[in-house]
Amino acid sequence: MLGKGVVGGGGGTKAPKPSFVSYVRPEEIHTNEKEVTEKEVTLHLLPGEQLLCEASTVLKYVQEDSCQHGVYGRLVCTDFKIAFLGDDESALDNDETQFKNKVIGENDITLHCVDQIYGVFDEKKKTLFGQLKKYPEKLIIHCKDLRVFQFCLRYTKEEEVKRIVSGIIHHTQVPKLLKRLFLFSYATAAQNNTVTDPKNHTVMFDTLKDWCWELERTKGNMKYKAVSVNEGYKVCERLPAYFVVPTPLPEENVQRFQGHGIPIWCWSCHNGTALLKMSALPKEQDDGILQIQKSFLDGIYKTIHRPPYEIVKTEDLSSNFLSLQEIQTAYSKFKQLFLIDNSTEFWDTDIKWFSLLESSSWLDIIRRCLKKAIEITECMEAQNMNVLLLEENASDLCCLISSLVQLMMDPHCRTRIGFQSLIQKEWVMGGHCFLDRCNHLRQNDKEEVPVFLLFLDCVWQLVHQHPPAFEFTETYLTVLSDSLYIPIFSTFFFNSPHQKDTNMGREGQDTQSKPLNLLTVWDWSVQFEPKAQMLLKNPLYVEKPKLDKGQRKGMRFKLCLQAQNFSPTESTKERAVMHQRQLSLPLTQSKSSPKRGFFREETDHLIKNLLGKRISKLINSSDELQDNFREFYDSWHSKPMDYHGLLLPHIEGPEIKVWAQRYLRWIPEAQILGGGQVATMRKLLEMMEEVQSLQEKIDERHHSQQAPQAESPCLLRNSARLSSLFPFALLQRHSSKPILPTSGWKALGDEDDLAKREDEFVDLGDV
């Protein structure tokens, strides 16, 4: 009847305007149908995982060109994750989404990955915490991996809204005890599960044998020794059970101040120099104790300043370098550039994006870290000096800088197994406080500092600039950063080896209970299928050629000469640097100031962004380099590169870039469909296949063995719709950039007023 009243009307008479007002939203028309679909979607639980609360008829928003579309489903919260169970048909099931995590689904958020929770009350966004008097109509969750989830609760029952919102806030924001982590529930429930072990085993450095092997590999066993004085953690709970110290150092000295003030070996260079680290002695007010500490340190320094150690340079990272507060503040500003609620917000900030990026100082901090690592490399490589890194606990910046130095100087660390062993040695056994720095227990926000993420970002800069030198890809680094928040792996969930062993039952008094066996993140088969794991391996990696016996003898003779009279100009290098400017900006050595930016004003910034070729003339960062550093730096970059020798990054302003795959992968507006580096990689793989095919034909003619084919991701080769953010991009979502910024067209007035205006003359000046 209503239809007749609206559509009907004859004889030229105008149909009357309907007076019926619907209070049912269009989305609610098929609510019953959606509820039926929801029941068919099952929740997959891991061993030990328990459902805590849930809500039905929740609308999950999908942002697309400022228009909000949604998918109905159930929102559930377990002791492991927050999950949205929507319509199965809405999920993509094609070749472009085969890079799936077996532990975490596309609509799953681990409780540790939740960063901030917001509620929308009458179109106003507010942070949610504690007990709520009023519950929101919309829930927004910002994740630490920079995903943003928006859930509409208008059509959900009031009791379910209270239950799900209160449950999510409680289990993600309230401080918790270590034993309450899902890590232990999973380990207890999955004890009988067999875990596959990688063929090339990562060195865990939890035995004396592992440290002796590393000493032998780096030829450091001539001057240093592995000690077991801390076995059972009877000397220091901060140090691992086994570590390496200078040979002349008496073991009783290690016990004197519970491991503080002791030079601990990190790595030895081919020329005999070594990288060491030391935690500072506790600060004392008593003059007598201070005098004892001073005499103790004098004895330590006399030990390491005499032959065979000779010259030792001390780098005090606590006072002469970055502070943890600087890193925390910079990243807090930086991550806000990527936590975008909708496309309108994205384009609103687009015009001032580069100035916001510069004011965050995150790229500047990356540059300072790389520069400090190059300075230490120069001391060891060119000046034949040992370097001693000093920090309060030697577990934050010491881990960062020592790892970067080894990555630049040791080609073994640029293989996947070598890189994983490096993280085990310097970060896990080095006592980096992952539990506090990732704030897994939500006990102290001030302790949450992304030091390890900063390290991965620095590594990405090297991988991006010198791809053939690394066996792993940027996708490997991205999923490694995601693994920080998956509480089924023990690798990143403890502050020290002692804390791990104590809570796993290995150091407890209860000998009857079986110690828990936790997974390590290095077994990638737990998260990815073999096909997906192919994307973690770089098919363009230049493997080190195998030498015959004659060549090995010549190489050993050459290394002996280099150790006696080493010059960095003697090595051969091969440059392979890609110059891209779209996600970088010139930086100064000192901390960036929002008032003294590279681009003075936003309008000036927009103009200079269009004049990209002129930007390079304004770069003066190379003039800030010290004389000896600059000579070493320029000399290395002026020569061809050996991918299995020394490797230095470019640290000029435009070369320090934003790690696009990690930070921009969830923003569809930032995608380049069919373009970017992934398109270049696909062409290279096609060329590799063609070369291999020709090689096979040549081998067939010579009746020799087939040439080994380099594995290359088939998804990358076959798909014609790849995005620059492959393999994380959601290709079903497309967004077009507005011709004018949102703030610009809003100022023009409404559409009716705009339609009545006459064309205006705009003087563009000299173009």
C-alpha cells in the first residue's frame, strides 16, 4: 500500500510526498538473515584458549572512500585474542591472500597487540579505561601493528554491549601477573604437541657449547673465553648462564659486583679487534664504596688495555647517545601518522604529512643509530681499535648498536639463520627487557619503549638499500615485528633468561613437575605454510661462492696480511643502491625541531614536494660528518661492493625512508596497484626464470647436472593484480585521491552554493 502511494499518480498530477518515516536503518533490514549466517561461523580456539565473552549483531566497518560499509557478525573475546566472526563469503579466498598466518586470522587481534581503545558517544571519540558508566555506540581499537578496527554496537543488545566492552577493556588494559599470560596456558595444554624443528638450527646460546662455537667461528677464542660462573644464575640474574669475557679476567671478578662493570664479549672482527659491552656499576653515595668501585674499574681497564687487547675505545651510550625517552616520544608521534580511522582523515593530513613525519624525529633517530654503528665499525675496521659499549644495564642501546655493527661487518649475520642467532645472542640472552619494553603486562606505560622495533627498522634500511646482501626479505622483518605480540612464543615475552627458566620450572624446587616447553618464534612453520614461507626468503640473495682448497689458502694468506696492515680500500665492493624519495626527507644530525623544519610552512612544503629534483641541493647532512668518519664513509661508498664483506648504509637525508610495508600496509589509499618495488621484483624473477631455462638447455647439451633453481614466490610471479604493499594489502578495496584536499573542498561551501557560482579566474603565476 505504501508503494502505491509513493509510485502511483496519474494524469500528470504530482505524487504526494510520503509521510512515512522509517526508524529502521538500511543495515538492519537483513539482520535476521545475518544472525543465521553468524551461527554457521565457528570460533577456532588454540590449545588452552578459553572464550570469555561475546556479542552478536555487531557491525564491523570497512572504510572505503569515506563511505562506511560493514559486515555483520559476532565479536568475541578470549584469553588470547579479540576476534570478529563475520560472513564467510566476505573473506577473500584467492591466490592474493594465501600469505595467511595460521595462528592469527585477518580479523583477530591478540590481547597484547591492543594499543588503545576508543568509544564513540554521540559522534565524539573518547579513550576507554576502567569502569564505564555509559557504554559507547561504536568501538574503535588501535593495534600495535597499526591496524584499526571499528565496530558498531548500535544494533547489539545492551547487556551484550556491556559484557563485551567491559571484557575487552579489562583483559587488555588492566595490569596482569606474568603467570596469567596465555603463554603458560598454551604451553601447558600443548605439551604433547610435536613441533617441527628447522633444518638449519638457530643457535640459541643457552649452552656453553654454543658460545664456544661462536668464539671459534669469529676467531675470538685466542683472546676470550666462555665462562660458566653464572650457571644456575647464582652470580647475577640479569646475565645469561654462560657468556664470554677476556681471558686474563679472573672469574671471581665477575662475582664482585654481580656482573656489573665486567666487559662482556659480543663479537670479534677478522683483524683481531672485538666489540664488548659493559653495564655500569650501581650509583653509590658512600665515599668508601665509590673508592672501592673506582679501584675495581681501574683493575678491569688495566686488564683490557694491555696486550693482546691494546687500544680500547669506550662508547658511553647512556650519556653520549639517545635516551629511551627520546625513542618513546618519537615513536608515539610517528605511529599516529598511520593509525587512520577513515580515508577522510587520511587525506586531511596528507598536505602536512612530511612536516608531521619530520617533527616526529623517528627517521632522524634511525639515522643517528646507523651513524653510531658506522662510527664503531670505522674504529674496528680502519683504526684497529677494540670498542667497549657502556650502558646502565647494557640491555637496550647496547643490544641495538652491537647488533647493527655485526650486521654491517659479518656476512653470516645477513643470512636468515645467522640473523636469528644474532637476535638470540644479543637480545634474548643479552637480557633485553621484552616484557617491560613491549608492556606485555600493562604495568608501567613509561617502560614501554620500542627499542627492538627501532632495530628492525634500521635493519630494513640496510635491506632496502642492499637487497642482494640479505638472505631474508622485508616481509620476514615485518612478520618478525608482528610476532612480538603473539603470546605462544617465548622469544619476546621475558626480561631475562633467568626469568624464563624460573617460570618454566627449570630452576624451581619442584622436580616432579615436568618443565614446560615453549615454542620459539624461529620455527616459522607454526605460523606459515611452506608456500607462504617462500616470501620470507630473498630469491635475489647473492650466496657466497664456494672456494676450492687452493683458493682457500690464498684467502687465508690475504686475511693474515690484512690483519697486520689493514686498509679499507683493499676490499672490492659492488654498488647496488636504489634512489627513491617519496617516503623520505632530508634530516639533520641533531634532533629535529617542529619550529625549524626542513620545509618552513605547509604551503611551502607542498611546492617543494612538487619540485623534487631541487630537494637534493638543500641537503647538508654530509657536512656534519667528522673528518675520519667522513673519509671512511665516502671511501667505502666510492668503490664497488662485496656483498659478503663490509656493508655500510647510506645515511644522507633522502636515503633514510619510511618502512612502507610495515607502517602503510593497512591503508588502502597508500597502495600502488600493479606498481612499486613488488613490480620490479616480479620482472627480476621473470628474468631469473628465463636465465635458468637457458642454463638448463646448455647443461643438457653438455650432459651435466641441472642448474639448481632459485625458489621464487609463485604468488609474486603469477598474479597480475599485485599491490606495492604485497603480500599484506587488501586488493578488494580501492580508493581514489581527491583532486583537492578535504580541507580545501570543505571551505568551498555546500554543493548547491557551489553549483550557482560562476567560473572564477585563477592566476597561477609563472609555472
